[in-house]
Amino acid sequence: MSVQIDHLLNETRHFPPTPEFAAQSVSKPELYTDAAADRLGFWADQARELLHWHKPFTKTLDWTNPPFAKWFEDGELNVAYNCLDRHVLAGNGDRVALYWEGEPGETRAITYAELTAEVKRAANVLIKLGVTAGDRVAVYLPMIPEAIVAMLAVARVGAVHSVIFGGFSPESISARIDDADAVLVITADGGYRKGKVSALKPAVDEALASGESYVRNVLVVKRTGQDVDWTDRDLWWHEELASVDAEHEAQPFAAENPLFILYTSGTTGKPKGILHTTGGYLTQAAFTHKNVFDLRPETDVYWCTADIGWITGHSYVTYGPLANGATQVLYEGTPDTPHPGRWWELIEKYKVTILYTAPTAIRTFMKLGRQIPQKFDLSSLRVLGSVGEPINPEAWMWYREVIGGNKAPVVDTWWQTETGGIMISALPGLTTTKPGAAQVPIPGVTIDVLDDDGAHVGHGNGGLLVVTEPWPGMLRGIWGDPERFKETYWDKFGNKSLYFAGDGARLDDEGDIWLLGRVDDVMNVSGHRLSTAEIESSLVAHPMTAEAAVVGASDEVTGQAVVAFVIIKFSHLDDTSHADIAATLRAHVSQQIGAIARPKHIFIVKELPKTRSGKIMRRLLRDVAEGREIGDVTTLADTMVMQSISNTMK
Ligand code: ATP
Ligand code: MG
């Protein structure tokens, strides 16, 4: 008999769109009916409506050789032209594309005309350096406008970028450069993080020290002005841009021309080099950015806090917003520098209307207390988005109440590096939202929840999340490893056209989707399969708790036992002993969702192990809970965290 994931949490709060919001909604209900009636026709319409095609496509999808899909195959477009030139030609050149703010406080407002001009020069520099269509270019930059210019210039000449998060080590950089055989690296002397100058170029130098790569040049943006070592292959970005022609005409490329390689966050293991192409990817990025955030490019000020080193930074900082001609905020630094209200200050300053961030950030703000955001005027906010992990209902409510003033709808968006764009989300003007649920597939995407045997679980049950039909933004492969591509995502059910996401999900009685956490993290306690998300949400629902991670640790009696690691809010840390807190929380979980879920052990910790994109790495906590040596920590943001957790447990 097949086994499903048990369901414990019973969340019943509902928030329909206000009549005012619904009346002005960018998305109309026909999106759903049109997509249901003719899914491929719907995507073809979106591709034509949202993008400029140098050569129109006549074929929408080729799925004759699953899992290798081709979208809009005979069409031709230029991604950078779509994100830049066409807005200028349409008379919107004076619209601000980027309100950039450096961590130390300097600012730049860059219009679409200015950004276009800069990208044209950068494209000419790439050509001068011999970069041609299909070549790979590594980008290792802080969150400065040049990062976006670099990505778009690479796209403009039909080359392929591989953005490497600015905090990665020389080993991670060289692994990525080698995996993709990059010919050029674009970096900076340094950047600002947590109030300090951090060097970037030395890491690139070290990554290239063996001299075995194909890298011919390193293009260096001057950001901090610090001293850097210099070799023959190094060139200053500003000097090169000044040396080339200002004009560059964007050439069209085939819709399936590769756009980028991006490595996954590495939450579960070794990152995978995910390959995306142009036409389908840009269609889905633009469509979701417009509809999920109810975007009005003429009036909205949008801010996605993700680093460009992650997929969210690709699809919802660079490509989606710029394809839609949006105005956005780009911030270089950390949320707590120079003070813990920096983000809220930026929202007040730029009158941000749409905010897109991650549960990890929301929970950190919960830990610090609501009095910090309450010092700022956040009344401009009208849509709030969440991405990256399941959002606990209490964090969702806090986000809505404290940041959204109880009026801005919250949309929880589920997707992955592999999916390219948002797959499951409420549409804020149409969907009645539920705290903690990702809810419904976006129009044109088909999702199901299956048991181990591939059977639909039915309403009220949990199982494995799958995408049942190809979608435009889907990954086209793992770079250089078609076998791993097939094995990882398409072999699970013996049906080559079902995409296995690796996440657990539950359908509620109305058929809405709730993410339960990664399938690898599902626990088996006395024969019950329990997900991490619901127990964590129960812990976070207690007023003392800011954040929680649970894992299953092997147990002689129950097979596995639930072990929880929790962070207590600052305001509750003073008077209660750890033993009392643990006892209270165990009783709370037991009472709220049942004795089976009651953690056997609860450890009060100051931090949780997270990837650099802020996702909890439960496999490391499992190592600790089972007394094993701690596994691969290369994608961990702060390696000291594991030390401090191990000490807590002694
Ligand atoms: P790796 O695949 O290397 O372990 P990763 O899965 O963390 O890394 P990403 O592609 O950045 O890399 O993250 C996608 C994953 O993040 C999803 O599979 C899911 O587990 C989680 N996720 C993203 N958004 C949500 C969401 N809204 N709700 C629940 N989980 C989410
Ligand atoms: Mg993943």
C-alpha cells in the first residue's frame, strides 16, 4: 500500500481581496478560463503580448522528446532588447528603471534610456573581448547596477551568463567557472556588506590561480576603490566601456538559445547547474511578474530583496521587472546595516508599493520585534510576496499585519531554480488568500500531488508535488549532465513527462496547495509520515518562538523522533529557563497538532544553519541530532553556526 504524508495543521483564516483591490486588479478571471480551455494557445498569446519578437514563432511547444522541451522554437528575439530598447522606443526612456542604494548610503536613479546606453556599451566591450553567442561568462558582483548591466550585455550578444553569488569562496567560483568553461569573468574590486568593505577580486584571482581555465579576461568594476592585484588579463570596466562605440544594435537569437546557467542553492547537497533558455523563460518571468504582483509599471515601485546570485534575483530583479518596464529598488547591503530598520527606511524613502522577500527575513524581523518597522511609514505597500521556503501561518500573519498594515495582500509563491518562474501562487486581485498556503497553480501551469505510486492523493491529503505538463520557463537541462537531469526530475514515476519537484505538498478540502517541505526531510514517527513545515509552523505559532527547524533523528522506539531547534524572540529570552521553554513548546505542539508531532527534544539556539539564500539546511541539524560528524557545509552562509549549535547541545 502506498504511503501519504500525514496532515496535522488546521489553518482556517481566509482573506478575500478587498472590493477596491479586486476592482483595479491587473489580472482578470479569464486568465484561468483561457488557460484551461487552450493551455498552449494561452502561452502563445502571452508570449506575443508581453514580448517583442524579431521573428514571430509559429510553433508553441515541441514535446516529442520528453523531458527535452522546445518552446516557441522557430521564433527569434533579443532578451536585452525586450528589457531595454523597446521601452525607450515606446517613449518610456525617462522612466526610472533602478533606484539603487549602496550600503554606505550613496544613491543612483537610472532611467531606462541610461540603462540601455550602458548595456549597449557593455555589449560592445564583450564583442571587443571576443565573446560570441553561446560563450559562457561568469558574473561575480555585488548588488550594484553593473550586475544587471553585465547580465543584460551578455544576453544581448547571445552569450550565456553564470552568476555566482558574491559571497562564495574561491573554490566555489572555480568549480562554477570550470563546469561551464567560462571565457570571461566580470567582477568588482569589492562590495559593502555589514558595514565593511569585502574584497571580491582576490577570490577570482585565487579561483583562476591554477591557470587551467578557459578564462581570457577579467573585467573589473571599480566599486570600493580598494587596492587590487593586477595581471595582464585584467581590465577596468569603466575604461573598457569608455573605449567602445555607444551604439549597438541588438541581433535576434533563436528562442531556445541559452540565456544562463545557474547553480541551485545547495540546500540538499551539491548544487546543480540549471540551464535556461530565452523565449519561454522570459515569457513566464514577465507574465508572473505582472500578474502575481498586480504590476502597474507606470506607478508602482517594486522591490525584490533577493541577490542576483539566486534565481529570484534573475527572474524577479533582472528579467521579469525589466521586461515589464517596471521601476524598482536595488539595494546593495544587509537589512541591519547601519541599523535594523534599514529596509523599512528604504520602503518609506522610495514609497515602495510591492515588496518581494523571503520567510527567513520575515522571521528575523519577528525575532527583533515589531517596534522596529513600526517606526517607519510603510503605507505605500500594496502587495507583499514571499518565496524560498514554506511560510509559517504566523509569519504570514505578521507580514500582513505589521508590514502590510492589514490591507496589503500576501502572496506566497512556490517555485525553484529549475522552474525558472513562479508556478504556484495566489493572484492578489482574484484569490482569497490563506495564511501559509501557496494555493493555486498560476494560469497555464498544471500541478498535482501524487503518492509514491503516482496516484493522485485527493483533497485533504499530502504527497509529492509534481508538474504534469511542460511549462515555458522550465529548465532545459543540467549543464553537461543530461543523465542527472533525467534521473533527478523525470524518473520518479516511470513516466518521462511528469516533473518531480522534490517537495512535499498537501491539498486542502478546497484543492488549494500547501507546501510541506522537502521530501528528503519527511520524518517517519511510529509509522506516520510527518512533514517538517507543519510542526515548524506550530512551534512558530507560539508567541515565544521566532523561528524553528525540525528534523527526524533515529530512535529505537519510534523509528524516528522529532527533534526541534528553535529561536526565541528577544522579548521572551530574559526570565524563562531553557528547560521551561522547551516544556512549554512541547506541550503546545502536542495540544495544537497532536501528540505524535510532539518533539522529543527541543534545543534553544541563537541561529539556524542556512544557505546563503537563507534556507534552513536540515540535513546538518540531522547530523547533529544523530551525533554524526557534520556533512558538507560549503553552501552554508556561516560555518560558525554549526559549532554554536553543537555547543548548545552539550
Ligand atoms: P538544492 O536543490 O541544491 O538543494 P534549493 O532547492 O534550495 O537547492 P532553490 O532552487 O533556490 O534551491 O530552491 C527551491 C526550493 O525552495 C523548492 O524546491 C522548495 O523546497 C523551496 N521553496 C521555494 N519557494 C517556496 C515556497 N513558497 N514554499 C515552500 N517552499 C518553497
Ligand atoms: Mg532544489
